[in-house]
Amino acid sequence: MSIANKSKAKGSRAELDLRNLLRKHTGLAWERTPLSGALDKVHCLSGDLYIPRENNKYTVEVKHYKDSAINHLLLCSDTPILKTWWAQCQREAKENKNLPLLIFKHDRSKWFVATNVLNDKDNYSKILIDRDDLVLEISLLEEWLVATKPEFVIKNYMV
């Protein structure tokens, strides 16, 4: 198997694992985005995971890499990988006309969530990243889900 195919398979496994975790915590019918970004922008299906037949509040971008995105490179590199991932997530959320939500992990780690919606609740651990034009709150995904109980679907939405 080529390196590109191994990477794609790893990304697909990560998306399925995260889909199952989000289903368990939210009770919503999360799915992987069909054709993983290959659809035309008019379909508003950018991102990696979504809830079919619902008005999604977030564009969820999923990343699983060998190394951590939260390390010294965040402060020392001109373009840290976290900043690159966030830029992609923002771009796709803009296409979908909703909010960006980046969920990521590195090998053998728990899932992390990054959002630009800063929360003043103190009932979970979080890191605030404020570098150049990048302002993010990062926390463990499962803690964030339990503590903030985020709404993933916009209710009473009229088309």
C-alpha cells in the first residue's frame, strides 16, 4: 500500500472512530461527509463529519497525525500545523455558512477539540491559544462535550 493510501485509510478510520464517539455523546446520527470534500460547494457539505437532514451548526474538520499539534512548534514555527488546520476549517465553514470546529488527535492520544467560541465555564480543562490572528480554545473533546453540552443542530430553522 502506498504512503498516500495508508494516510487516506488512517484518516478514514479516524473519521469513523470520531463519528461513533460523537453519536454516543450526542445521540445524533453523525455521518462521514460523502466523497470527503469532492462535492461542489453548492451542496454545503465541506468538512469531514455532519448530521444528515439537519441544519448543522458546525463544519467539523477531523485530523489524525502521527505527532502532536500542541507542542513547541505552535510557538516556534512560522506556520504551525494547528494554524494550517484551522485555516482549512474556517474556509470550509464559510462555504457551509456555519461555525468551524476542529477535532484532532495524534497517535495513541485522546481526541482534542479546537474552537473560536471561547467559553467562560470553569468546569473543564482548556488551553487558550492567542498567537497572531489565531485565537482558539483547545480542550479534550469528551470533557468539552460533557461540560458545555454544545448544540450541533440549529432548531427552528426556516429555509
